[in-house]
Amino acid sequence: MHKTNYINDILLYIEKYLTTEIDPNSISKCHFISLSQLYRDFYAYTGHSVKEYIRKRRISNVCEKIKCSDIPLAVIADESGCQTQQAFNKLFKSIVGMTPLEYKESDSYFYFYPSSRNEISIAVKVGTEYIPECITTRFYDSCLIGIEDKAVAAQGDIKGRIFGRNGKQIGNRFCYEVMTEKEGTANSGTYATCTVNYNEKDINDGWNYLYNIWLSSSMFEQAEEGYFEEYIFQNGKPRKLKLYLPVKKRKAEQYITIISVPEMTFVITRGQGYNAERKASEKVMTYLQEHNPLLIRNAQRFYVCAYDNVCECGIECGDGFKLPNNCGLEIMRIPAGQYAILPDDRLGDIRMGAAKIDLWLVNNAIPHENTPVFALYETLNGKYDNEHILMKLYKRLKI
């Protein structure tokens, strides 16, 4: 059986029998593989060990009972499968970060999103990789398309391993950095890696999957080191790329909080189809740069909302902001009220976080508006790098 299919079967099995004893050894025998192979495949495709995944899914369901029922904690602990109340409290705190009683009395909500393998197309491996000492050469070109091929070809006859990544653009010249192996001590690090065919579509799909999909649902977060890719040659030509994303174990799980939010006003526009977000954001920025550059300079919150084949993008403008007719932009007011809010530190595809919030609301039977989840990006100290941007996802409730 294809690995994608059998991992999906295991995930469905775990969901079905979460309240009973689940034996990984029995699962491996049912699929005619060794236990070690099961552990490797499950980890590669989900980013979690089998036992850790089961524990977190069980605690996630326990959290729903604690928040949304009058069942005594002693009964919930007994139903969790733990042998004693003390064992339950210890497990709960190790995953959620607080005791069951503290969690019940807090305004935070823990939810461990169940993995779905229906969208898997790429296997991801997490582990220690050894990267050699390298010489970095920067290649500049006015055209971004094909810059990697030109940069690698400019190196001539290359010996040893070769890596690459996007560099810093200077003016209208794009940059690609080529890193060639030299003698020296190899450096080790923890990376999430996957291998893709050497063509633009597969490379873009690979990075999108690795960063926006796999990382969002794994137990890892991006480490400070930069990403890069390694060229795999055949007959002197690059045939595949191995993508390297530096990762570290996530310090804390994500929490959904319900809070009261005041009215907010944004100037927005919409994009549709391929690169919808980019089209919409560029349209807003181009107009404001020409007609109201001060608004951009002072902006602290940016709005993004994706639904169907459409993406809305905007900048907070305040109540008094006016637009001329037929300018292609509009004023949108987000009403005051109660919102479920999920912080997201990856600044990636908001649809993943939106699915988490929607499923969490359904599972907890919390009434909510039939409106899409939206994201707000808030800048810190006027800086726009990842370290100084906070992203939060919002869903309006009916309570």
C-alpha cells in the first residue's frame, strides 16, 4: 500500500479508537510493516511520534470536556486512560502548560488539530543533517525567472556538494546565492527536508507544502538559521532539489482565546485567482503610495482574508479616512464583538489556521458567524521582518 494511504488509514483508526487502548505494535502488524518502519513513516508524514500524537489528541478532547461540560475533573481523568489522578494532572500539564483546574478557570483554549493526509504529496524528514563548510558566491540578474540556472552555470566545473538560496535584492537586481563545498568541518543542525523535481512548479509546491502546511501542523517551529536547497545532479545537470528548512521543537502549543474586540476600519481591495494576495496587496500599496503615503508610513495593522478563490488585503485607516469614487478600493469596518483569536508565528498560509479555528468552534459547540476567518498582521517598533510582526487569526462569534 502507498505510504500516503496507509498513514491516512492509521490516522482515521486513531480518531476512531481514541478512547480505547491503542497498540502501535498491532497497527504495524495490520499493515505488514515493522514497528520501527511505522514510527519512521508516521514521524515523516506528520511531524509527531505515534505515541505523542495519540496523547495530544486525547488531551485535546479532554480539554473540550473540561471547558464545555459539567463533568467532574475526577471523572474526566478516569476516562482519559490514566491510571491515577496524579498521572492525569502531570500529563495534562506537560502538554497544555497548566493543571486541569487552572485550564478550566482560564480564558485560554488548547486544541491539537488532527492531521489529515488527504493532501499529502511530499514526504518530509526531520533529523540531523551535516552541512559542509561552503564558499558563498552571489549572482545578480535583472530577471528572477531562471536566475538559479544562470547562477549555477556561472560556477563552471563544480566539485562536491552545492547549495543555493535567494539573496538580498539590490535595486532592481535580484540575487541568488550559490554555496559550494570547501575543505573544513561539517556543521550539524536539525532540518525538515524533502526532495522535489527540478522545475519551478515542483520547487514552489515543495516550499509551500513544507513551510505553510507541514510546519503548521507539526510539533516544530522554524529555527533562526536561513533555509536553503541542495542540488542533486545527474549527467552533469540538476535533476532534483533537496529543500532544507531549519526547525526546532515548538516551545508552546497554540492557544485559542475568546476576547472582546473593538470596531476596526481598513481600506481594502480584492484579488482573485493565482497570486490573489499579491495582486490585492500591491493594488492597495500602489494607490496609497501615490495618494496617501503617510498612511503607509504610520500603519501598524494589516488585514488579510482568503476565501474561495478570492483574497482581501488592506491597511488600518481609522474612521475618518475617505476614498474617491471608482478608485478600486473600499472602506471596510470590522464590527466590535466577541472573537476567537489564534496567534500564528509562522506568517504562512492563513487557511491552515482558519481550518483549526473552524473545527475547534464546531467541536466545542460555540456559536459563530458564517463569515470567513481573517488575519491581522501587527508590526512592532515599525519593523517589518519576521521577528517584529505578530500575526493573529480572528473569527467572529455570536456570544
